Amino acid sequence: MVYTSQKYILISMVFLLVLAIVVPCSATTVDIRGTPIDTGVTDAGNISWDYSNFPGLYFAANKYSQLTAGAGEHLYFENDVDGGNPSLGSANPKAHVIDEEELIYTTKQVASKYKVYSEESNITKVTKFYTLSLFGTKYCAVDNDATKLAKLLMQQSASDKKTLKSGEEWIMKNGYSLVMNAVDIDGSKCYITLYKNGEELDTGVVSTDGSSDDRLYFVEDECSDGNDHIYFLTYVDSIFAGQQDNFAVLKYTWLADKDSYMEVSSGDEFGNFEVDEAVATGLKLSNSNSISISVDAGIATSITGNFYFKASDEGKGRNGGYVLYPVKQVIIEDSTSTTGQVEKTVANETSSDSENVVVDMSSDSKAESDTPDSADSMPENEGAGSEVESNTVENSIPGFELPFTAVSISLVLSIRRKMFK
């Protein structure tokens, strides 16, 4: 069964590649559908979607045991007897109004292992961190606390490498960059500096002569809890000093945006949703306004952000009901328009000194995790009983990028067969 899933992953990745080649000068919207429910036969308590039946919600195969235990995202209907409108579901097949606070969204963090910890031997300085997906955006949960979040910007896969020559600068997301200042003549040490918007955050010397831990370069600072937390790390795989070029090869680079740090509290609003409960173990939100579902085939009803409902015409379901399903819209952009903005290497000409800024990331090592983390820089999305539609557009929806979308769609096809074959 594992081999079958891998086959479908390859097929879906080929589909994404062909799609990117066919529309190289534009962007393609992709509608990721959840499993439809028939209001004529589905009880109100069973109007529910999670990783298993809606690929638009967070899924990672190596986090399966955590997801089955309740981690990840969950979207469901919960009737309020005082809501004023008839409840959705089989008791009222034609009902199509979701009263305020009846559409519930919950999200709980999952434990992940740093790539360097998973792939290299004798790494002791870093082990695990925690991620939380909030309406499609992946955050780090500082110290395994869902109320303290920072955006996860990048994580090199196990096979990725970055070669930096002396004097070169690696430009990453959100203004971060790493400069390879110098390589010593023996080819065993390198001198590197991390910047944010041109301001120096930290400088360090990394050696390849000692232990595996000595090859690690990471940056941390004090967070709101009074403890230091990692927000950047990289691993110096090798160093070369020659007569003409000196360079170092970096692997397992990991970056969280310390300046995106936020604390989530009850009453906070995210689009059309308001936080009802914010505790360390997870968040619970509900719709702050009523939602009137358009029971008209082809018409979308907004949920929040890039999430919406689609329904059939009235009476297309059994017992006079209709068919309803959630959709998440993502954008596949032309890679030529984004690659240069996300990551590039340029010659370093200037540097500046600045005091350190507050950090936002956890390096806690006491959590449980199932298998080594294989997630990329954005969350993988997966599920079963769903469909994917696409069409070409000129403008993009912010917050979704090609790596995330490619992984999402490839896993959609593989896992739906794996779990329901």
C-alpha cells in the first residue's frame, strides 16, 4: 500500500509540473474540495471536515498518529438551539443559514523534528519544535503553546544544499539574509552573519573540525516567556578553501520570522472568525456573523479568507435537501515571477551593526513526536473524498506559494487512496 501511495504522489507531481509548463506566464487557481454532504440525510452532528475528508486542511503523512489523536485543523457545524434559524442537516433538509457561532474551527499544534536532528548523528543542541496551521498559514508554536505564534518561513529538505562563496549573501524571505563573510585558509572554519532588512542580528564562527553540534549555527533570543528560543539555524556540511574560490555548503536551514510573533487571545478576530477559546493546547474559533449558504449550483459562499462553501441547487439532495461541501482556493504562480524574490545569492558590499531584536521560536525538546519530520516550508495538505478544479487567472491570492501547493495536491491524490482503498 505504501508503494501505491508513492506511485500516486509521483503521478500528481507530474501533473503539477505539466500544469506549470502549460501556463508559464500566469497563475492558476486551484479549488481543493472537501467531501460533499447531503443535508437531506446527514445529521447536524455529522457535518464535519478534517484532514481525512478535506485536503484543504492540514495533513502530513508522518504526523498521522498525532492527527488521529486530535491535532491539526477541524471545521464543523454545531447547532445553537437559540440561534433563531432552523439547524442544518436532515431534521431541516432545506435549511441553509448558519447562525452566529455555529460554524466551528479548531486547530491544534503538532510536534516536528528539526531536519538536522533527523538526518545527522549525534546532534544534541536541537531536537523538536511545534507547528500550528491557522487557516492555511503555518506557524511555529513557541514552547508548544498555541497562543504564542511566529510564522515559519523556510525549512530546507534533507536533500537541499546551499553553497555560499566568501563575500556572498543568501537572501531569504521577509528581509532575512545570511552572509558568508570569510572561509579560513585551512578550510575548516567559516565566519557568517545573519541580517534582517540590512541590520545585523548575529555573527558566528562555525567549525567542521569538531562534533556534529559544532557544525550548527543557530540564533536565539529572549521571547515573551523570558526564555531564549531558536528562530534560525543552519548546518555547515563542508568547507572548501582554494586558490580562487572559498565556499561553504549549508544544509537543513530553518527560519521562523521573529518579527511576526503574536499572542492569540479570546476575542481576537481572524477574517470572519472570532477566537472563542485560546489555550496552550489549541485554539477554537467560530463565525462572528451568520452565513447564508447560496443554494445555487456554481455560486460560492464565503467562509473566511480563501475558504468558502459551494452547494448544489435546492432539491438535488435527498428528501428535498441539497449537497454542500467546503472549498479552499490556492494559487499556483509562475515560478519565474517568485523565485528571485524568495531566495537568491548576491555579492555582499555593505554590513551594519544593530542590537538584537526579540525572537519568536521554540527549541523545546520535551515533546512527543512520531516519525522524523518531512514537511517542507509550507504545510502539506491531504485528504480523501475530494476533487480538485483549476483555471487560469492573472492575479494571485497572497499567502500561498508553489512549494506548498505542489505538495498539497500531490498528497491529496496519494493519501485519499491510501486511507480509503
